[in-house]
Amino acid sequence: MPHRFARTASTALTSAVAALLVAACAAPAANKPVVVSMPDAAVSAAPAAVAPPAPSLAVNPSSPPGFADWLAKVRETALGSGMDAATLDQAFGGVQFLPRVVELDGRQPEFTRPVWEYLDTAVSQQRIRRGQEKWQEVQAQADAAAARYGVPASIVMAIWGMESNYGSNYGDIPTIDALATLGFEGRREDWARGQLLAALKILQNRDIDREHMIGSWAGAMGQTQFLPSAFLAYAVDADGDGRRDIWGSMADVTASTANFLARSGWRANEPWGFEVRLPAGFDLARADPRVKQSSAQWQAEGLAAAQGDALPALSDGYILLPAGAGGPAFLVGPNFGAILRYNNSISYALGVGLLSQRLAGGPGVMAAWPRQLVNLSRSQLLSLQTALNQRGFPSGTPDGMMGPATRDGIRAYQRSLGNAPDGYPTLELLQRLQP
């Protein structure tokens, strides 16, 4: 997942495949002896078995105290789920604790990036030109994936561009080391431990060897940045060589990415969304993911395509105002939701959609972005939520994150002021709420 922030990869991504990961790790190995439980009396009468000594793990000597013990417990769990000792010896041989990974995981930027600044980079002219050139190079593989899964090649190309700049930068950190570090550090131990077990399963399946299993500091791997659990669930051997190689095989990269989206609800022959113009007097409270209806119904309310054409067909779309009432408006559908399941970020999903549009020769955003606005930091948003609650405009538990409850609270406050209720947090609103 991108921009390799912690894959907020992904967050949503891990929960979607947790059941598949548990089943994969719990499957018994071929020819594994069956363990028959004995009655309590028989057990008490039997001579006590002497447990074999735990193998010593060849961790880097500079690792912090307790790191080897933590890994030994992971190894024990992996052995119990059917993984072979040789794979685990290879995986943990020389494993290193990486302080830089902990530093990156704990870094919380004070200010969030405005969507227009994000898109300036995500959909830059340079990325568009390079993407069109790379598309020509891998057209056969991209077209094959599109035909097989019903996901347009332009969308797959856009994700490739967003995740690794078309394969030029997908990280060089050993995945085992990164996940072992995050697990031992403890802030997200359960998540990292689960991803580490998934990575071990990938090694055992011989899809990749340890040396070449590399990616971002957060454990996302390959040219389109799959977390290990997502790899187990969605990666595809499209070139037929017996391995799912999202590092070096473009057939596997494109097919795996398309399969992920298809399995996440992608609807063939529907767009991800498109820019629209709202009619005068439109109730901005209806610009909400919970208000969904067909393109025909929206058009009956006065919505028009930004270019003046009839609205493309969407079965159930909702209006997205990523920068509030002062910025562009989009009508997005189920395929936008599929992109969000790849990376749960509005800016990211919008970047994928708009980049795919430009790669295919379509237009950019026509309405101007409100670049004069100042984005609230996470701490400022937390203060805004607290102030809304105190003033009687419920916005949920203050956490510094935008969600439906916060948007509803902002809208209620905006209505009390006689302002357009677009639910967008601004510095002006925060200043008016503060005493």
C-alpha cells in the first residue's frame, strides 16, 4: 500500500483476510504424524518426557535483550501450525532488530497533507508520462489481467504507479526483519506477529526466498505493496512458473493486483467515479457516503458531469467533497470502495482514480481546489471534536481522526451558524468554537 506511511496499508486490509491467514497457517503439513490425545490416567502413569532444548536463534548480537526470546516463541507457534524447521531456520538466521523501523512507525506528522497537495504528486505530469511509457512495456500482462478479472488495466497501472513509481522504488528492507522489529517493539504486536507468521508461510511455499523478500519498513512487499496476509489471500501465479512473484514477474504483479480489487467488490463496466457539478441550492448534507443512489436519480436532482455530459452509469453512488464545499465534487461508486479496501485513504483512492483517468487519456480535475485553506493537524482536529462535544454538537469520542460522527457534528454546528453544512473541518471553525 503507499507512500509508505504505515499501511493504513492497510489496517482494513489485514482484517479482511484474517480468516484466510489463520486457515493457511493452521493447515497440517503433508505426512505430519497425527497426535492422539491420551486419557488423564494414562498420561499420569507414563514416564515424563524430556523436552528437547529450544533451538538457539542466530539473531544479530546488537539486538536488544529479549528479542531472541520473543522470536523463539514465534518459532514455536509456527512449528505448531505445521511449518518446517528448515524454513524457520532460514527465516530467522541473522534476523536483525531495526531501530529505524520503530522510529518510522512512531513518527506522527503534526500536519496532515491537504488532498490537493497529495494529488499534485500522485497525479503529476511526470508520473502520467512515465506511466504511459511503462504501460506500453507491460501491455500484454496488463491486458491479460484486465480480461481475467474485469478490472481496467489503467486502474492496475495507477496502483503500480502510486505504490512503487512503476517498480522503481518498492523498498529494500527485509520483510522478516521489519515485522519482527514491529512485533517485538509491541505497539502493534498482535498485528505484526500475524503478518510475520504469514511471511513465514510465504517462505515455506517457496514463492520467494528470504533474501529477495523485501519491501517497506511496515512490511508491505513487492511492486504493488502487498502485506503478507494479503499476499496469501490474493497473490496469483499468472506466468505459470509455480511461484507468486510480485517482485519480479509483471504477469504476477498485474494479475495479483487485479485479483485483489476483484475480490474486494470491483464491478466490471462501472467507473470508479467522476467529477460532477452540483446544482444551485443543493443540500450539502446529502454529500455523505451513507446517501447512495443511482446516477439517474442523482441526475434527476440536478447533478451534471463536470464536462457537461450525461452522468455515466453507477448503480449506487455517493457524493464526495474531499475539500468541502469550496472544492471539486465527485460522484463515486462501489469501485471507489474497492480501492479504499486496498488502502483506506480518501486521498489515495482519489489519486488512483484520477491517475488511471489521465493514463487513459482522460481529463484532470476541472474545478479549482481551495488552496487557501489550512488543513487541521491531528491535535487541532482532536481539539475541534472536544469543543463540538462540549458545545452540544456530538462528534464521537475525540481521537483526532475524521469519521461520520465528527462530520455530523461539524454539519450541525455549521447549520447553527447558517453556513453550508459540508462537514469539512477548517481552522475558522476551530477558532470560532474555542473560547
